[in-house]
Amino acid sequence: MEEEFEVLLKQLKNGDDEDRQNAAIELGYLKDHRAFEALVEALEDSSTYVRGDAARALGEISDKRAIEILISKLASEDDWLSCCAAQALCSFPDERAIYPLIETLKRVEAISKEEREDDPAKFIDYWWYVLGALEYIGTPAVEPLITTMLDENSGATALSAEALGLIGDLQAVEPLIHVLRTSKNSDVRYYSVRALFNIGDIRAIEPLKEALGDIDKNVRDIAKQCLKKFEISDFAVEK
């Protein structure tokens, strides 16, 4: 094991692109804190894939010294590094990451439809890792997310609604009902429906029924699906 560790450190520093990427991945699997400095250095590697897997490896070894470093990488111009930093932060549910993650939500929501269609897997990874990191933080992220969702000019209204649904805190029910009833953005209404169902509070039933008459077909369809699930679930009970 010791010999393998030393070989991987050398490979991470001196190998070709593929070797360096594999070394970062393997060092993450080993979960050896001695790799911390080498992995931090690899965040500046010339290869985007090495940088990304170094970030992931820092999450794997769960060294808390990595938190602020990973938070700083959320703002990287390298989308893949930012995505992998968000994934790594799922290992560290730290409140310091809340506002940087919300800023990253804005960045993800701003990705054009053309870019999403060009590389859907990358977009979905980016989306879910940022949302996942906020979900792991949980209740402390609720108020900042509500504020972001209610601000129509925030740039992350729709994904903030989705994040609130994943967290599942009852504080979000009334604000979600409000945006479902008032937002002019069909994506916001769509994700507020999903979020209300995920939270599962009985207060959502009437607003969901109202959404059956929404001008947007996607909103009508998701409201119909969620109401059917409410009828056959234990969610329709005051919590």
C-alpha cells in the first residue's frame, strides 16, 4: 500500500494526462490524508479532467482543509472543475458554501438551451451536484434559497425552488405557493410544483389543483402527476 501511494504521487506529478487523471482518482479511493497537498496542487493542472478528479479526490479523503479551497473553485472559469468542486462539497455540508453554491446555481441556470443539448450529461452532472451540495447542507440553506427564489432578477429562481424541494423544509411551503401562483416564468412554476410535492405538505393541494389550469402544458402535466401521487401517498396529511 505504501509503495502504491508513492507511485501514485509521482504519477500525479509527472505522468501524462491520462496517468495524472488516473492517479488523482486512485488517490481519492485510498482516502489517505497525506495526498492532500499533492491533490491541491493538481487543482491547477493543465488538464481540466485532472483538475476535476483532483477536486473529487479531495472530497473522497474528507480533509476539512479542503472546504475553503473547494468553495473557491466553484467560481472557476472551468465548468468541469466547478462541477467537481460542487460534487466534492457534498462530503462537507458546511454553511460557508451556501452563498457560493447559490451563485453557482445562477451560473447553471444561465446555461443556454443549445449548450445543454450539446453536452446534456455534463449539464445534468453540474445541476445535480450543486443542488446536492445544498441539500446536504439542509435547513441553514433554506432562507437564502427562499430569498433567491423570490427575487425574479436573481438568476436562479427556478433552481432555488428545486433545491428547496430537495431539502424538504416546511418553511419553504408558503413561499413556493406564492411563486407558483404569481411567477411569470413557467420554469419557476414547474419547479415549484415539483418542490411542493417533494415537501409533501397538505397546503400544496389547492395550489396544485389551480396549476391544472396553467397556461403552460408542462406545468399542467407535472401538477396532474403530483396530484395523483398525493392521492395515493401518505403525504396528504398535515405535518
